[in-house]
Amino acid sequence: MSQALAAYACDPAQSRGRRHPEVDAPLLAPNVRNPHQRDRDRIVHSTAFRRLVYKTQVFLNHEGDLFRTRLTHSLEVAQLGRSIARALRLNEDLVEAIALAHDLGHTPFGHAGQDALNDCMAAHGGFEHNLQSVRVVDELEERYPTFNGLNLSFETREGILKHCSRRNAQALEAQEPGGIAARFLSGTQPSLEAQLCNLADAIAYNAHDIDDGVRSGLLTIEQMREVPLFARYQDQTLAQHPQLQGRRVLYETIRRMLSDQVYDVIESTRSALAEHQPDSVDAVRRCGPLVQFSADMHAASRVLKSFLFRNLYRHPQVMETTHWARAVVQELFAIYLNRPDEMPSAYAQREDLPRAVADYLSGMTDRFATREHARLKT
């Protein structure tokens, strides 16, 4: 840590620990890694993390080498999160661990794959990618001799579980009383580090989806000027650099927008902290959300998000690939359910076959799912 943690930050020395007790770092190397640094390292070395490089953000992996993937998105969230955490004296290592792990359970083909898999699992408990990310780090990774999963700390696991239905929260609470799902039943908040990752996620994807949308040709810079937030920073850019042209205008506009959003979060969160004055992590949990935009930036961000939804995520070209991706996931699910031996034995022999199929499918990369679909449909 570059500076002392604030009283309201998660102190790694006070971690609530891991589900399976482990021996601390060797005595010959004291203070080399705290629990949240160990979490980050386990995540980076996991199979699920490596798969993110071939998982869709908005554009399918094969549509271009420079579009964001789930991996590059996670890295951008981590970078933004650490910058804000440093300014607020939060636990940077914890923020980084949560950011790098928050999409580990995402399906191939982005939200199209998630929605399709949720439909397939409707009669079997449904599918939530945040909950699946927890399943990945708690059960599905196979790296250690005495337990399943990565055995991450409570604080990291809590931050990964960004959303959770009440039904799933009740099921998790029954397995782990007072655990990572308790807040969804009690109406309390997660740590500030978890709250920060949630907002950094939104800041990152709004910005990089503009970049990818323009790069793809589905959006134009002229069209983006319909968004007041974008127009404001483009005007600033051209006022300072009137001869600037091409992609440099876009990059500088996005850079300014990102910077101001980061500064806005820092100042707004400082104001909320000054108002509520939490003096511990437990006090943070009893407050409302504290990591936040100002009212003006929140409204402007919502306008941007709405614009991207209408003009990029629902663009006919994106929708065409979305329909294809949904069909691939649905057809693969039906095939594996009827022919489980097409899956590895570790999945095929499980008692809860629908959940095993969902686990197997959600772990696929875009290109592996595409190859499997071609193989099994011939």
C-alpha cells in the first residue's frame, strides 16, 4: 500500500478469512503478500481468467483483433478502480482482485449467451453470471489438493457477487449463514471496495463501448454528439487542439470523459463519507451506497448508457450476431442435456445434469463454443 488505509477501508489484517483454513505465508517471507494480494494472484493464474481473452464484450471475438474482450474490460476496470481507491485510501489490492474476477462466470457471446443460458435453465434454477463467477472461484476451478475453487477471502467473494436474486441469496445464506449473500436479505451494503468496482465497471464499459462502436463503424463521432456528455468533452478537445483530426479526437474526448468521471466519483464519495462519517467497515455496511457519482454526472451517464443501448447494443448488425449466438447456446444446451457423454466426464457424470451443462457451457470461450456447435450439428 502506498499510504495508510482509511478507517472505513477493508484492512487485510482484519479479513474475515477463507472458507477453508490455510497456512499463512511462509515465515521466511513475512509480509510478502496479504490475503487480498494472494486472491489477486490466484485469480490471474486461474483457467477461467485466461478464458476471458476469448469471450465477447460487445463484438464477437472473431470480428476484430482490437475490440475489447472480457479480459481487457476486466483490466480496465481494475485500472480505474485502483486509481479511485488510492485517492480514497481504500484497499487497492482488494479492488483489483474483485475487478479481475467479476466476469469470470460470464458466458461466451456476452449478454446474448447469458440470456440464452438463463432461458435454458429457467426450470432448473436459472442462470446469473455474477452468481456463476462465485461458483467459479468457490467450486469449479480445480487447482488445489484439498478443496475445490480458489478459496478466496470473504471480502473478494463478496465483491464478486455484485447482483443476486432473493431466491439465490436465500440458498447461499442457507449454505453460508452470515456470508456473502446476507446483505441481499438484510438490505445492507457491501464494502466500499465492492461498491467502487461496481461503479468502475460502468465507467469502463461506457467508455470502451464508444471506442469499439466507432471503430466498428456502427457509430460515428457525429452521431455521438447527440450525447451531451460526449459533446462537452469533444468541444473541450477541439477548443484546445483545433487542428486535431481522426481517431485522436475520439481518444482525447474519451480520455477527458473518463478523467472527469473518475474525479467526480472521488469528490462525490468524499462528500458522502464526510456526511455519514463511517469509522469502520461495519459502519459502511449500515449506510446507504457511498461510492457514487454526483447527481449531474449520474444523469449524464444514464443518458449515455441509454444512447448506447439504442444505437449500439440494439444495432441491426449486433442483433444479427446476437440471435445467432443465442441459437448456438440453446442448441448446445439441448445437445449436452440429451447426450451428456459429449461433455468431459467430470460434467457428464454429475447428478445435477442441467447445472453441469450450464457450468460447462458458461466456461466456454466464443471460439470453442462455435467449434463445438459446428462439430455437434454436423
